[in-house]
Amino acid sequence: MNGLALPPLPEVPGLPIVGNLLQLKEKKPHMTFTKWAETYGPVYSIKTGATTMVVLNNNDVTKEAMVTRYPSISTRQLSNALKILTADKCMVAMSDYDEFHKMVKRYILASVLGPNAQKRLRSNRDTMMKNLTRRYHALIDDHPVEAVNFRKVFESELFALALKQALGQDVNSVYVEELGTTLSKEEMFKVLVSDMMAGAIEVDWRDFFPYLRWIPRKSFDKKMEQMAFNRNVVAKALLKEQKRRIASGEEADSYIDFLISEAKTLSEEQITMLLWEAIIETSDTTLVTTEWAMYELAKNPKCQDRLVEEIQKVCGSETLTEDHLSQLPYLNAIFHETLRKHSPVPIVPPRYAHEDTQLGGYFVPAGSQIAINIYGCNMDKEIYDKPEEWMPERFLDDKYDLVELFKTSAFGGGKRVCAGALQALLISCTAIGRLVQEFEWRLKDGEEENIDTVGLTTHKLHPMHAMLKPRRLE
């Protein structure tokens, strides 16, 4: 095949088996990859134990991998943790691009995430926005001199929305027979969302040394299996309750109603996994983007004032809704700039080249892993001026279509583009606009430096705390 051989990074002297793993151990991998790209170029290969990994760090080669060369790299190699937690790829986001993936992606788009579904489910999002502002107002009234924990309120309302879309109703508690107890809504969130996200980024060194996989690591495996068991029994308990509702003749516009009526070929295990996927994907990444956007606005009063001015010109004394979004270019720019700087998924879970291919003019042999560094793409100095700074105005340039969802690589592209991109924009933009329209935001003292993130994600390690002051709508 034509194309230059990929240049590997220099290995750590004396440790050829370990390769570049030690260079990644104490750092954020996406940041390390981005730094290496400045020296080795946007496409390079590294050794991670027994595996060669090709790392992509700019938009052009990323689009080539996602679209042009996709048939050669359409499968995933999951970590041990993700294999257990996803029931070996039994979900839309992590499945290989095969008939199962195509089928279940059609299901979730038709029922929950596609444009028509978003129109049908609009009232759920409207209710969420009303609840958000009501709860923040109540916190200010009850504790006027205390900082507000942004995440505590937003996270719970987002989870309620996820439950309504997946199950047709908000669920405050559920009895789980296998656990012998009734779980509260907060406990359900922990089992279905936060524990799963924590487990997904657990590092198992056996992933990097396949020839040592026979060595047991009982504590790790037991932890992952317990997380998966808890998730399965809670999701099945929720499914059982909804089957009882449906059998009684009570219908709802929900994902589970759709799956039970349409997905005749799916097993109960598959339906359970797809139900859980709809819950966790609504509950997590949109929170990450919205929290960082509110952090940046609270940190940058001039940007906040500019957004308020835009909202007042468009909405006047009316409450901002989704209907106004197409008329608010600066609000849209804030959303996309936040995705650029704080992409919820900084590195796409590695894919696997199952046949020889080319990327960026280089030869990529079958068996290589492909890592797409979204963070690196979004920090490319050839595309973005001062990429380390948060500057929404960069997306007001005429080269960007106001309603274009894919201004950055945050939602992926090609056949594996994120199915929830439209919903994320609608929820996050409306929430940002409403919260700035109704409140002045200022970071709590010391909060500006509080930018640590969880593991290799961009999820804020500590919830944002801000001082809020109600605005007068004029």
C-alpha cells in the first residue's frame, strides 16, 4: 500500500515492553497527546505495551478516519472495564458498526433523540427549565448569602428528564428484589450513572499486555462485575415496573414503550442495556458542558453582560425558550466554544484497524489501535487563535453556520456521529440562556482555580459553587 510508514515516538530507554505507558501514567492522556503533536505532527504512533496505537490530533485526519477510512476501522477494542459495563458492546455508543448498531440507532433516534422525537418531547424539557429556575430562586430566598451548588440542582433535574424520556415518567424510588431494598432517586442515580462513569475510566494494566490476561486481578474484576450487576438489577426493576404499567393499558411517549412494541427481536438483556443507555447518556455529558459554560460565564462578567444584552434584544420581557435559539448567535457561540475547550469526551474510545489502511498519508497496518484525540483537534493552533483561552466570539465568524451542530469535533462525525447532539444543544443552550437571563452569576471566592477534572475526562472534579443574584426582566 502506498503511504509513509508511521513514525513511532521514541520509547522509554530500557523498557521496550512498556513503551510510552509510563509517559502517560501521571498525566491527562489527551493533554500529553496534544503536546506530543507539536513535536511529532498531527499523526503519530506510540507503543502501549504490546499494542501500537495511532493517535490523531487534527480535524482533517480525524474526518478522514471517521468518514473516508471508516470501513477499515469500524470496530472497537474495549478495555476490560468497558467490556463488563457494556455487556460486551450491547449499546449504541459502544457497539461495532454492524446490523445491531444500525437497528438500535434507528430506534433511539425515532423514539428519543431524532428531530421529530425532540419536537414530541419538548414539554419535558420545558418543565425541566421551569424546575431549574424555581429551585435556584428557592435556594437564594432560603440562603441569600450562601453560594449555590450548581451541579446538585442541574444534575437532579437532568436525571429526571432522562427518566421521563426513557420510562415515560419521573421515578422517585424503585424496589429491587435482588438487592432486597428500595432505592431512592439519588441511589438510582449513583448506580445507573455516577458509578458507571467512574468504572468506565478505571485502568486495568492487562488491557495493555494481552499476553498477560490470564493473570487474575480479582479485586478489579469483582468491582466491575458488582457495578454491572447493580446496574442490571436496577434497570430490570425499572423495566418490570413499566411493563406492568403498559400491561394495565397506560401508555406513554417513552423509549421503553417504543422498544417493547417495536423491538421484537431484542432479548430482555438487550432491552435493559438500551434502556440504561438512554438514561446515562442524557444524564452525563450535557451536565459537563453546561457546568463548564456557567463556570466560564461566571468567571467572565463581560461575556455574561454581552449574552444578557443579546437575550434582552431578542426576548424583551419574555422568558427565553427553545424557540429563540436560532436568533441568539452569541448563546450558540458560547455552547460551541465550551464544547471546544471542555469537550465531554476528550478522547474517543479506541477503534481497531481490522485491515491495512492509510491515515494522513501514512500506512496503518491491520491490528493497530486508532485513538482520536478530540481535545487535540480542538486545541489546534493552526485553526484556533489562542486555543487555551475561552473566547465565544471566535464562533461568530461568518464561516460558521449559526445552526451547524458540528463546529468542533466534540460530537464525532460520519456514521458514528453522536445521536444525542441535537438534544444536547437544545438542553444546554436553553439552560444557559435561561439561567443568565434570570440570575447574575459570580464565582465563589477561590472557585476560579478549581479546575481539576476526573481522571481522563473533562468532568469537573468538584461541583461549581457560585453566588447568584436575581435579575429583573425588563
